[in-house]
Amino acid sequence: MDVPIEQLQYPLGPWAWPKTVSSDDIAAWTQEIAALPAQLHAAIAGLDDEQLDTPYRLEGWTVRQVVHHIADSHLNSQCRFRWALTEDEPTIKPYDQPAWGALPDCLAAPIEPSLLMIEGLHQRWVALAKSITPEQWLRQFYHPEHSQPLRLDKTLGMYAWHGKHHVAHITGLRERSGW
């Protein structure tokens, strides 16, 4: 069965920045951030090294790289949240995600350390999110690749999507491969 590349790349569809964000959105996204570690564990359960080293699509990352990427990406995001909460519209440092994903540890290291990072990081992120006031959710950081300030509330939504997006890469590969 041929699946269009766009569907393989964006199984949930591309992220769309919301125009408005409600307190219900924030609560739902916070819950999704909390749920990601268990969803990721379920997605990779029982996979062997050969399966972990299988790309989720042609010219895509392997499952192993996806797990390490989530840890790297979400760690960077939590730092951005902290800067935005403690500094006035800080400019963050972007990073070259494909280059990070091609580093030897992302290509070959066991995924367990990254899974532990994601668990602890998400526990802290949820605790932080639950402590943020409505006014603080409007705080921003400047991301040079976006050429505009990004609000924390909308960024939370993007990372809730990001985790589900990558879990869908893994579960989609498992379904297509019969694992």
C-alpha cells in the first residue's frame, strides 16, 4: 500500500498556529504533554534494535533517532519556556535538528536514557505549566527561524502536537510493517 509522502511526513497534518488560545486549550495541551511519555513507551514496546533502526519513511529518521530527537527538542523547548518566564522576550538559539539527529549518539545509542529524560522532563514541564498564570502564558520569546516572537501558550500547543506527531510516525511504521 503506497502512502503519500505528505501523510508519512505529517500523519496528523502539519502544525497550524492557533489564532486564539483558551484556558481549556492550555489544560488539554498540558494533559497531552503529561501523556506523551506513556504513549511513547507504548509505541516502542517490544521493538528490537533492527526495528529501532528502521526509518519511519524513505529518507526519514529511524525510530531510534525520533526518540532521541523528542528528548533533544523538548529539552530545548523547556529551556525556552524558562527564558521567556525569566527574561523579557529573549532571543533563543535555534539548533540544526537534522545535524543533531545525525550525531553518533542519535544514530546508535540505546533509547532508554532519552526515554528517562522525556519522563522526567515532562513531569517538570507539566508542573511548570500548571504554575503559569494567565498573564505569563502571553510571554514570548523570539525565534530567529520564525522571524517573530512566539507566545508560550501557543508554543505549548505546538509541543503537544509535536509529541503526538512523532508517536504517530512510530505507530504508523509499526502498522505498515506489521509489527
